[in-house]
Amino acid sequence: MTLNGKVAIVTGSGRGLGLAYAAELARRGAAVVVNDVDEEAAAGAVEAIRGAGGSATAVVAPVGPARTARELADAAFDTYGRLDVLVTNAGVLRDAVLWKMSDDDFDTVIDVHLRGTFTCVREAATRLREQGEGGRIICVGSPTGQRGTFGQTNYAAAKAGVVGMVRTWALELRKAGIAVNTVIPVAATAMTATVPYFAAAVEAEERGEPMPGFFRRDLGFGTSDDVAGLVAFLASDAAAGITGQAIGVGGDRLQLWTHPEPAVTAYREGGWTYEALHDSFADEMGPLRSVGESFPPLPDDLRRPEGRAGR
Ligand SMILES: NC(=O)c1ccc[n+]([C@@H]2O[C@H](COP(=O)([O-])OP(=O)(O)OC[C@H]3O[C@@H](n4cnc5c(N)ncnc54)[C@H](O)[C@@H]3O)[C@@H](O)[C@H]2O)c1
């Protein structure tokens, strides 16, 4: 099997996308350190992986502090003798529009996603460098970090920060043969279940029916299992040359994101005074860039009353 003999840590893998990643890595032969703050969910994930013939052990601890990162790496080495793959998936949402977002909402999301990714990757990179056999680090971004979303200041900051760190780590860890990439998933999970726009897709999943093609193709919105294949691929030897990338996947859609780069460059001898900008900004810079994601209108048969939201 593709990942035979490899050992992976997947944070936040008690349910949702993390569980799908852990199960897929195990199905392909990796031993998995499952992590979650929810003890029951972590135990359930380990049971499911073992029940399917895989190897897994659980670490119940909150991602964020450095001590959890150490616990996770220790579990990989103490239980399975090595580490090959880290997937930093754990996440929470505390949505509120900027003027209603509390310090606590901001800090909680930054702590889990941004600090949690930093502490886990720092620990894994240290241990992988000591091991000296390369490795794979797969971090998790979001369309919100790429484009911005109304009501998600904290989450946008964290997820944009993850992509920024990944670009830096790809440079820093290249010599050690450690590939670092961001996966940008979109899938029906507890996190997306309350978004009214996705209600018809989530309902279909709950009934065990295939998701409507509009969601899978036009929106790139599918199941957690649809994302797991990319994680397994990036964890494999086949993906050794892929590093520093942000790769989006969901439903039937796969996307390679650009990294920010200057879209228009203009020069003026002596520099850009207020007057020069006033006179020529529009001509020099051309049309401005859009922000936010743009969603196509839902076909009539997939519209749900707003009341379906917030379950
Ligand atoms: N679902 C999507 O469409 C989508 C889109 C973009 C990004 N993401 C990202 O994918 C990841 C997983 O999302 P999901 O939709 O599966 O969410 P989810 O809420 O279904 O699952 C998240 C899991 O992380 C666990 N968790 C929360 N805080 C933790 C912590 N501090 N330490 C350890 N575990 C913790 C939760 O208990 C839960 O089991 C997140 O990073 C999320 O931001 C999801």
C-alpha cells in the first residue's frame, strides 16, 4: 500500500474532515495518531480505523499550546517509532462582524488555527529534521483566508496566516526534504452545515444521497471523503516534488491557487507623489481587484428557506 510503514499525525481528527483524512491515510497503510479535544470523538475515530484494519492511537489534547505539539510527536515516536506526516486540521469558528467580534472570539480562533499550526509544525519539523528522512507537512487553509468572508475577521487572519507560514516553511525545509503544502478544502461538515446556501447539499448528505451536481461541480462542495484523496496523495512519495503550494479541493473540483504577486507595476522617476497618484492612479493601475468569494445563484430546486440555517 502507498503509505505502508509511514506514521501520520492528524489534528482535530475525531470528526469531519480530519476523521476522513485519518481514515484514508490508515486505509493506505499509515499508522495514525488521532487528536481531538473531544475524547469521545477521538476514541470513536480510533475504533473506526482499527475496525477497518488500520492502526491508530489517540491523543486527547487541545491544539494551540506547544505542550500538545510535543505530546503528539511523542505519541508518534513512542507508539510507532517514527514520524512521516503531519496534517494540521484542528479548527473552530467564532464568527461575528468586526464591530461585534470580542477579543476572546479573535484569540480563540487565532490560538487553534494559527498558533496551533505553528506549534505543531515547529515540533514536527524539528523531529523530522532529526530523523533525517524528509517528510510531509499538510496544513489547512480556507477560501476565507484567500478571499475574505463577511463576519470572519479572526478566521480570515488565521487562514491567510497559515498560507503565509507554509510559503516560508517550504523554503526553510526544502533542504531537509520536507514538503509543506496547504490544502484548501470545501466539504459538508458540522462547520458548513449551518450555512443556508449549502442546506440542500447537507440534507442530501444526511440522507446518504449523492450531492446535487451543482454543488459538486459548480461550487466545488462535496463530502469530507472527496478531500481525503488529496491529503493521501500529498503524504505519499509520489508527491515528493510538490511543496509551497496551496491546493483547493471539494466535490469534483481541484484547484491550484496563485500566491499573491503584483498584478500591475508602474514606474515614475522621482516616486509617487500625491499629485502623481491623483492624476494617474486609475490609468496606471487599471481595474481594481475583487474581494470575497462570488457564488452563482442557487437553481430553484436547491433553494431552501432561510429558516433552515442555524440548526
Ligand atoms: N468544512 C469546510 O468546508 C472547510 C472549509 C475550509 C476550511 N476548513 C477547515 O478544515 C478543518 C476541519 O474542518 P471541519 O469542517 O471538519 O470542522 P469540524 O468542526 O467538523 O471538525 C473540527 C474538529 O476539530 C476539533 N477541534 C476543535 N478545536 C480543537 C483543538 N484546539 N485541538 C484539537 N481538536 C480540536 C473538533 O472537536 C472537531 O472534531 C478546519 O481547520 C477548518 O477551518 C473546512
